[in-house]
Amino acid sequence: MIMDREAYSGHLDRILNHLNQMADSAKTDVTHSAKRVILSGSVCGFSNIYQIVESTSARIVADDFCSGLRYTQCMVPIESDMIPAIAGRYLDRGVCPAKHQGLTSRSDSLIQLAQKHRADGVIFLLLKFCDPHAFDYPWLKSQLDAAGIPAMLAEIEDQQASEGQLKTRIEAFVEML
């Protein structure tokens, strides 16, 4: 989101090759018992979270981060008149806790995402002092419970100090699934 475009373009082939290799190994992975989880939260600057979750018997099948899927959904069509296209993108983008379009739109969106990816559970990463996500969590948790989708909450700081403690909590949640 903030990297220089020229530098990013130079790394893109290497990134795509790595992702293709990961996808190939996931197809041949014999861990059929891996639980499918979705990560949800605001901006996640804690890059090790993916390795921590996948070091348990879980696989991340989607994310619902402000800087992840919600940011990349609904791209601006470049063949349109740009001002209306940009405005349309803001109106049609993924539902954010700070920009609801309806009372249940956020929970409906997350439940649909979980169902689409056949997720076994949702792990909420609540960035400390992120009020929109903190206010949203109780409603989302109740709606996921009603839909039969287990969820856990992990409050994290901008610079996560204890990876071991977080991994233990995630392992316990995944075992419960």
C-alpha cells in the first residue's frame, strides 16, 4: 500500500512464484485435518501472525483486514470516468466497522466470507485502542455464534511482544475446532 511502485514491480515476479509454490505444496499437503480459519481485524502490522497461525494445525483461508481483503475488494474500473468510479469504489468496497452501510452488513459480510471459504473458525486480531473494531466485536461474535462459526479474540499491540503466548491461545482455539 505504501511501497514505491517501481520497487514493488521488481519484486512481483518473485512473490508470484513463491505464492504459486505455496499453492502447489498446499495441494499436495497431507494434513487434511488442518482447520480452516479466517483472520479478521483492522490494520495488521504484525507480519508474523501468518506464520504463527499456520504453525498450528490451522490454515488461513481468507482475511478480513482493513489492509487486506477489505482494501482490495472492489477495485476502481480504469475504463470508466474516474471521479464517479472512485466514488463508486468507496460506496461498494468491503464493509468496514467505521463505515457501516446497514445494521447487519458487517456481520453478514463476515459470515458470507466464512461460508464461502468453508472456514472452521474466525480469529479476531483486535489492535489495542482501535475503537471501531472493539465496538464491533460483541455484535460480530454473537452473529458468528448464531451461525455456528466459532470465534476467538486476541488483543494485540502494534509491536507484539509475546509470540509464544499468542501461539498458545491460537493452538487452544484450533484444537477446540
